[in-house]
Amino acid sequence: MDEAGLSVVLPAKNEAAVVGEVVARIRAVVPDAEVLVIDDGSSDGTGEVAAAAGAVVVRNPVSMGNGAAVKAGARAAKGRTIVFMDADGQHDPADIPRLLAVLDDGFDMVVGARSADSQASVGRGLANRLYNRLASYMTGRQVADLTSGFRAVRATRFREFLYLLPNGFSYPTTSTMAFFRAGYPVTYVPIQAGKRVGKSHIHVLRDGARFLLIIFRIGTLYSPLKLFVPVVAVQAALGLAYYAYTFLSSGRLSLATIFLLTSAVTTFLIGLVSEQLTQITYRGTGQER
């Protein structure tokens, strides 16, 4: 990988205690790479510390969210390849060459998949396993770490989906699902993530629910029928089961049965329309490399 064509993007909010060290370590590993720190409305001098360490700093005047910082970094990056990583010290810059080496094998995205003991807590680990299973079902591919923020991507590919990325959490979820849907090759490289310095900006209950909603939202963009068909099956099964019960017990067809079977047909038709809209959404991707 030509380091001159590489940009390393670090979204950062109030990471002054560690961002300088992270930037220095990145520059030691890939000295010719462009290092961009996106200061997302920090109040502790994060931008100044990053600039002093040799990073190019892009400042958001107010905090706009992790996803907005990632998008700002993707737009500002000059490299043909972009590595995204956290500015809180969790990700080891020494892993960057490993990701880039796999990217050179023909992949468009390489994600650093955290080991089980790298999870911040038991609850976060269980939640991430649930997200991985749901994403694997929707994509038909093995998703090893859906929410990892440490990844190497081809810049042109990644920018195709900026309009899909949320301004908050979680850009990794959205970008991974979008790459799979567009037919761009994605793979995973095992990494060991350290403990972050300072307090996490992620709240397990609030952001856990948001992650789950994002998965289903992106699922409807990725493969809507995989979400709609199970719902249709449940509605139809309940309708037929209740019809059998009412027919055998009183020889009648109930309004509840009619409602459930009609709802199943309606839900299925909505799924078909969503599938067609998905085809339109992704039309044109993959035309250039």
C-alpha cells in the first residue's frame, strides 16, 4: 500500500488526554500518511493537542455527532484509501498495516474485528453478538464485528454511501450493511482493542436501542423481504390457526381471522414495494472502481 495515498481519520470529542499520543503513534507506523483529526466541538483543547502532534485538524464548531465527524473526515481526506479509527486509544496503530495488506488482496473494506475480551463490558459484548447475528442473517454473510470503528476502506466506495450514514451512532453499522448490499467485498481482521482513556460517549441502553433501530432501518434498505417475510409468516400462521379454532369450535369464520390474513397480504405487498425501492436506491453503485 502506498502510504502517500493513505488518509487516517480520527473523529474526536474531548480526547485531549490521549489524542496527541495516538497521532504520534500513527505517524510512527505510517509516516507518509495524511492524519486527520475531526474535532467534534471539543471543549478541552483536543484540536490544539492533535495539531501539535502533527495532525491536520478539521473543526466542527458544535458537536454534531460521531457519524457527522466521520463524514467530514471522509470528505476532507485526500487519500485513495481511508483508515478510520477511534481517537481514545482503544485501537492500536500497529494494526493499520495488517488491514491495508488485506485490502490490497482485492477487498473494498477491511474491518478490525475485536476479540471477546476486548469488549468494554459484558452487556456491550452480548449486545454486539446480537447485532452481529442479525446483520449476518440480513446479509447472508458472516459479520464478525458490526460496530467496530476501526476499518480501512477505498475512499471512492465509502463516499458513495455518505448520504446513508447517521450523524450520531453508528456509522460502522450503516457502512458495513451498505457495502454488503452494493456487492462490495468486505472482510475482517482480528484485533485486540485496549481500554479507552476517559469516559465513553456511548450509553448502553439509549444507544443500544438506537443501534437496534439502525440495524432494522438498514435491513429495510439492504434486504426488506428478510424482515417482512417472517412477519407475514407469523400473521398468516396466527390467522389460519385462529380460523381452525373458530371453525372447529363454532363452525364460523371470525373477523379476527380475516384481519390477520388481510394484514399478512398487505405486509407482503409492502415488502415487495420496499424491495423495488431498494433496487432503485442502489442503482448506479459499482460502476467505477
